[in-house]
Amino acid sequence: MVPTVLPAQLWTQHEVGISYTNRKRILHPQVGMISLHCQTLVDPDQAQSLLVFTAIPGTEDHDKLRLLSVIGSQRLGASTTAASD
């Protein structure tokens, strides 16, 4: 029979597992340097992976990430189209 371990017992053991989150620093041309948490999600066959980037709410990095969701593919800068008469 396998002994039952309660969550409180696991917590007190302070077991260290594999970290699936890394910090990534990205230099973006419009918002500058962003420091993000990067989590890699892998499908069961490990044929594909998905990178999820997040920032701590309330931080400058979080504000920059939110700004990027608004900017999208817009170009910030002078317009290159000529005005029509």
C-alpha cells in the first residue's frame, strides 16, 4: 500500500522541482526593454511547444506588454503615404 502524503507534509519537505519558467529580456523597437516570464507548454508527444510570455501586474513591464497588445501591427512614426488633392 502506498503511503498518503498530505499537502502540508509536502510543503514542509521543500522539494525543489524543475522550473518551467524562465526570464526573458526583449528589446522592442517601440516600447524598449521588456523583462518577461516565459513558460514553455509542450504537447504530450512533444512535437510542438507554445511559449507564453507574462509580466507581473502593476509593473512597468506589464504596462509595456499591455501597450503592445494595443499597438499590434500599427506603425508608429511618420506616414509614408502622400496626401491626395
